Amino acid sequence: MSVRVRIAPSPTGNLHIGTARTAVFNWLFARHQGGKFILRIEDTDLERSQPEFTQNILDGLTWLGLTWDEGPFFQSDRMDLYAQNIQALLDKGLAYRAYDTPEELEAMREAQKARHEAPRYDNRHRNLTPEQQAAFEAEGRKAVIRFKIDDDREISWIDLVRGTVTWKGRDLGGDIVISRAADTHGIGQPLYNFVVVVDDIEMQISHVIRGEDHIGNTPKQILLYEALGATVPEFGHTPLILNQAGQKLSKRDGVTSISDFKQMGYTPEGITNYMTLLGWSPPEPMTEIFTLAEAAQQFGFDRVNKAGAKFDWDKLNWLNGQYLHSMPVEHITDTLIPYWRDANYPFDETRDRNWLEQIAALVAPSLSRLDEAVPMTRYLFMPLTFTEEAKAHLQQDGSATALKAILAATDPDTQLTEDAIQTVIKQVVKEQNLKKGLVMKSLRASLTGALQGPDLVQSWLLLNQKGMDRDRFEQAIAISAS
RNA sequence: GGUGCCGUAGGCAAAUUGGUAAAGCCGUCGAUCUUUCAAGUCGAUGCUUGCGGGUUCAACUCCCGUCGGCACUGCCA
């Protein structure tokens, strides 16, 4: 049997990191098995589904490199199929119409709670007589359709990551609603648990790989597979991604959508690598830094951990940095340009290309996120703002002397080279009898407005190419005097 | 409350069928390089495997109990 897996996000929000991680495991498994990875958009909740979220999900998956082989399929296009299957269940007597009002259900649960019982539907409308049904309809009540669940059934499956999992029918909460309320004899909007099964059957999904939060849905769905006369697929429930407090990561935890990560300057390679590590571990000779394709060669559920994993920014940052450090200059320059542009730094992409590449080469080795390049390179693009420490340094004895000497020792009409800079520094140190540290710090303070930052000689070179160095020395000398 | 799942250092985690002194990575700390920060390099720190029993020559790995965490418990997905 060929392997067919799917990722089925619902467009009620941007692509979430948890969904993306599930997509990674599905993708990895499909590639490892030579199977198909299918994308299905679960938009049965008409109220909450939005087209822009669908777009965000598609864009996110594409950006991450999680390409799909079939789809996207939309559940909203398949309503007839669901209605047919619900009718079939109705015809077979496996499902029925229930006329309870939301208020009645609420009251029932309250009563159960008061009696310290587990809230569940008591199947009160399972065996209504035609007369009773007619009476409810005469009242103008609408009916949901419920699927019968046998209290005495025991359902179990061999989970790909957890082994045998068993549930009792009585713990499933009574007959489940598979379609929303609709007028007499009509079939309302089909609900998640039912739709998933119909689609997975129809799309011949062989392995359902999803988050652990779906474990409780699985027994209900297995019963539905049986009722629809279909083969039950394999199930694998992956551990959840947890927040600092150890709870399921949710939008309330701040940055959780892939588009946010992208904007913050994480690379798709870094994110997918990290998400894979959250639950899966590579076999021995392999290091923790790997591409999706490399992971796919080794991927298997035997190496997927069962416990939830806390999301660790430190490790993500480190991993992302590894990718940034090894990125070719042209590539990282291309990637950095949008960040500089968004910061409104003035430059001409074409004419300044070489200069921009030098900047990229200068800062890339110390980045862990792309957006860090913005504050880090600000002094190369914008007028200076001085930190208090920098000002204080410039006001020290010898600082102005050093800068004046440097001004005198350099020719405004000749572009500097690295060697020339080294020579000038040595010369000034010797002639003015100053400490090298003081000269260097004065240079840094005057050129960058700060006492720490990227390599100073390279920075000066870059500023010199733009003719931005001498004015800064003058400005600094003025500060020295004040 | 009920049901289910899970529990190896601060975080991610490894450990062939129970068998050496419980890998590795991140973090932290220190050293080094540098005018500086970051990065890099080198080194160090930390778990008696939630806890208590049991089986065994031997248990992170098996059994029993216990505690804790999380997830689910919808006419959401």
C-alpha cells in the first residue's frame, strides 16, 4: 500500500508553528517512504475561516520548503460529499436526528456537574418514535445529526509513536454530533470529526500524523471509519510544542506564526531544522544541523520522542545563526537588503551593491537573526547618534589629539586601504605617543558613535568609500572640546 | 471531576533484545583571540534517569504503587 499523508490546517489564523511542525513530520515521513504529501484546507467552520489565512498558510509552507504533491483541497468545495455520507449513516441507522436545544444541553451538563458526573450527552434522542420526532418538528425545532457510539465498545490502535492506545466507548462522551442543526429533514454543516474521516477515506490517506492533542478524537474517528465501511489508517500522535510554562504553545504566547518568524529574520532552513529537532533526534553519525532532505533520508517514528518539548529560543537562535554564518555573501546580501530598506536606510541597490556586500560580509558572521543587522549597521547608513560612553571617551585626554593627527595623516582625495589604515594608526600612536587602545577607541567612538561593534578597520574602510569618515572626525573633535 | 498521554541535567535529547564510569547539542561559567561587542576556538559546570518498593548477578530500560505535568472532555478545528 502506498504511503499517503496529509497536513490539514484550518484557515482560522496564520500558519502556526505547531501546525508547521506537524507538516514537517508528515513531509519527512512521506519523503522517506516515497509517498505523497497532501494539503487540505479544513474550512468547514464558515464563521472563522478567512481567505487571507489560507494564503498565509500556503505562503508559509512554501517558504519553509514543505512542498505538497496534491492539493490544496478545500472542504468547502466538498459539502455534497459529506452530505451523502451523512445520509448513508442515517439510512443505515448508525446516526440519527437529535432535537435538543443548546439550552437543554447546557442544563443537562450543569446537572451532571452538580452530581459530580463527567459531562456527556445522555443519548436521550437516540430512539425517538416518529411521533416524538414529529412533535419536535412541529415545535419548529431544528435537529443536529448524531453518530451512535456504543458505550460497551473498546477501541484501540497501535500508535506510531506511542504503541497501543485503548479507549472505552463510554468515555467518549455519548453520541457525537456530526452535523450542525438544520431544518426538518435537512443536513446541516458537517463537523470536524466527521469531515476529517470522509476526506481521509476519499483521499486514501494511509497514515494520519498529527499532534497529541488529537488523541481523544482518534477513537471516535475509528468508529466512523468502521461505520463508513472503510479501512482504518495508521495513526501517529506527535508530542506537542510547549511554552516556558510547559503548556501547549498558543497564539497567546507571543510569536508563534511562521510569518512572524520570517519577519524576525529566521531562515526557513533554521526553523525547519529546529522544528524537526523538537521531538525527533537524528541517528548517530548525523549532527544536529541538517536539511529537510537529509532528515528525510533517516526519518522514522522510532526516533520520535513521546514527551512534549519546550520551545527554546536560545537554541533556535544558535541554529539560525549557523545557517546565517555559512550563507554565501551574495545570498545574505540579497536577504539583508529588504531589512535595510524597511529601516529606510538610504542606498542604491545596484550602484551600492559592492558596498552592501562588504557590509553583509562584515556582520553576517555574528548574526543569529537577520533583523539584528539593522541596528548593527545603522552607523554605516545614517547620521550618528552617540552613546554616553562614547561621548565620555571622546572627552578624555588624548582623544582629540589622536583624531586631529589622523585627519592630518590621511588624504581626503585618496581612498583608504586596509594597509593604509594600519599604517596611519601605527604612525599616530608613535608620533603622538599615545596608547593604541586609546587611538582605536577614539576612532571607534567617532566613526560609529559607540564603543562596541563590528570590526573597526573594516568599518572605517566602508565609511571611507562613502566619504563619510572625515566629517565624523570633525564632529567628534567638536564633542571632545565641549 | 472523568478519560488519555507523558515524566532522563536549566532546555532539546541519546542509550542495540535489561549489562561497562548515563552520549551529544543549546544554555551557563572560565580561558583564548580582538581596540570592543558578537562570532570562533579550547575547557569546565550540571542528571544516581519524578518518587517508593519489587524481580534480577545486573534496570533509565520489566512489574506494582505513588506523586506531578499536560492534553482532551463543544452544534471549534
